[in-house]
Amino acid sequence: MNGDAVRYESDHFKATAGYGARKRSLQLVFFDAQYPEPEQTADGLQSVESQTMSALERVEAAVERSGIDLDDVLRTTVYTTDLDRIDAIESAYDAYFDARRPAMTVVGVSELPNDAAVQIEATGVKR
């Protein structure tokens, strides 16, 4: 899914007996996983690093459409079909994010949509 599906922490809030609810000025925002543009994954021609950069660009676009900044992204989960290329993924992250890089979890999978090598989902905070 590469749509603009954004979920907020309070979307399905239910008070539970015995627990108090506290109002906060912060709200978690969850972004659906983004993968590189399909033309970048055709026949595996693009490197894992360039696919990661493309997926990060799509994450940034979704983040901006939601009204928050890239600096408000707290963590990402990177799904990859090639765990041997974690160094390339980290290199792309270092190049994409300046001084403040979000936490990153890398998960190995056997297959991704459009024969992509990476897919990235993100969690941010709306202040």
C-alpha cells in the first residue's frame, strides 16, 4: 500500500474501567509502509541504497502531507529481502537524514511488492 493512510493514536480511544485517561498535547501518527517507485525495482536494476532513498522520499512526502515534519518521525521499520545489504540501507539513512536520524528496525522478509528490495513504515509524533 502506497497510499496516504495515516492513523492517529486516538482514532479508537476507549476508556477502560480502573484506568484514568490523560490528555496530552502529543499524538502518535502511523504511516503505511512505502516502497520505491515501481520503475526503480524493475528487474532488480537499482541498488538497495537507491531503493532505500526512493522509499524514504515517499515516506517524507506522506509525512509532509499529514502536516508534520520529517524531524517528528520517531522510528522506522525497514523490511528488506537482502539482509546482507544492511550497510547500504544504513548508508542511505545517513545520507538522507542530517544530524537527527529516527530509530530504525530492520526486518528480513522473503518478498516485497513490485520486487522491491526495501519497504519502509514510519511512526511520528504530532505536536
